[in-house]
Amino acid sequence: MSTDRAIWQIWGGPGEGTFAQSFLRYGVALVGPGGPGPWGDGRRDEDYIDDQGTGGSSVRRFAEEVRVGDAFLLRTGVRWLLAVGLVAGEYQFLDRFDGLLGWDVPHTRRLRWFQLPQPYEFRGDAFAGQQRFSRVLAADPVDVAKRLLGTPPLQWQTVDLPGLPTDDPPLTDVPEPFRSVIGLAQDLAPLYWSIQHFGDRPREDELVAHFIVPLLRQCGWPPERIAVKWRNVDVTTFRSLPRSPENCEFIVEAKRPGEWPEKALAQGRRYLTQLGIERDIILTDGIRYHLYSASQGFAHTAHANLSRPRASSLTLLERLKPR
């Protein structure tokens, strides 16, 4: 293996790797957050900091320091390795990966991946303390990477890259009820991500006031059927009065820009358990909205980014209307 080939590690998501299979299927490595847009244009590390206090330097290094031919280790947790890959393309910002399985990860590199026959477990916590994406310098994972890259079969290192998912076309004809809130999102979303010009990002209550409740009102919900902080839930909609668990239509959990959705989903499911019901959950940072369907085991079934609305956004926006 070339001595000047850098080795990087990238996290495949919580649990057994929420979106690792998408990395392998499409031949990509993806990082976030994407709220500020592509790296460059005067952006700073601080603009990309996520809920873990990371992301800023990760996005910059992913865009500027990774080179074609570098090696990637796709891992889950702190000791499991799923695949090894070789970088096959320059940095891209692809909207089609905005909202992948509920994750905001549009910063893209093309990779040729080799998925291990079964996950490899390191003897210790080889990736403890690592960000979701970072350079690998520890001896154990570096040695494993070198052995995997030099051990047959090797034909995967030169095969054609798989196709990317179909690009979702922009939503050019925005329905009247949504135009004002989408316009507001397009104005404010870039500003929220500029620490230099905006300051600290808005908290959940501010997003509820400026985006979530106005959006629900534009969808047709009367104010008496929209509850804020009802039984600790950020926002709850009701099919009818009185406001009771059985009359709940769906719940909305809000997070600040840069926060990742798995915590909010678990929190929303806990609230539903306490209420003794199963209902759809909407997760949002005010700009991005993700629908998790109760009837499908809380699978991620729809996504809308108000600052960059795509044609598929209508699926989620229609779901927000009273039935």
C-alpha cells in the first residue's frame, strides 16, 4: 500500500449502522451537517458544528484534505469495522443525500467499498473518542486497513462505481399554503448556521414559535387543536377536542439546528408510551421535517427541507394537514 495514503474512519450510524448500507449501495461516504450548504464560500469550521460539538473541522477536512486513493474504514460503535474503501472522487455537495433516513449528510465522496464477510471486532475500543469522521492514526486500525487493502480479492478496488440514487427535482410550484413559511426558511436557514453573523443557534422554543406552529396553521389546523408543551411534548395536534391521548393525531419533537434525530425519535417514542398510544412522529429543526410512521414500526417515510424544497416534500407537507 502506498505510504502516503491517508486512512480515515467514518461512522455508519447508531446501532448496527443506520445508513452504512446506503454508503455501500451507492458507493459513497457522507458527512454532515449540510445546513450551511457546501463547504467554501467563506464558511468557517464553527458554522458546521453539530450537537456533539463536532462537525466543523470534519466537514472541512472531508472537503479539503481527503485525496483520491485514500482509504476509509466504515465503522459502527467504537470497535466494529464493517467495510474498507478507497476514495474514487472529489468532494461534492449532493442534495439527494439531504435527509437520508432522517440524517442531514449531503457532503459526499465517491468510494469503492469492500464489505467484510462479517463485521470485524477490534480487541479494544479502537475508535473511542473519534468524531463521526476523522483521520486514523492508531496502530491497530491502521494495520488492519493495510492488511485488508493488500489481501485478495483486490478486483473491488477498480470496479465501476454503482449508480447514485435518483435526484429529487426541486419543488418549483410551491402550493399557496406553504409559500410564506418556505420563504422564511430560505431567508433564515443560512443565517442560523453562521455563528459569526447570527450567534448561538436558536433553541427549540424559538423554532416552535417561528416555524412549526405557523406551518401547522397554514396547513389548516385551528389553534385550539395545536398544543405546545402538552404533557411535555413539544407540539401535539388533535383530531378533535377535548385534548386527550386518544384524540391525538401526531406529535412533533423539535431540536436545534445541527442536532441528529435518533435522540429525538427515542424521546418521542417514550412520550407516546407514556400516553399509551401509537402515533406518527414528526422530527424537525424548524427547517427540516422528518416523518416516522407508527404503522410501519416508526420507519422514516418522508422528508421535507423548507430551505431547499424538493418534489418529494409534498408527501410530508400533505401529511401535516388535518385529516
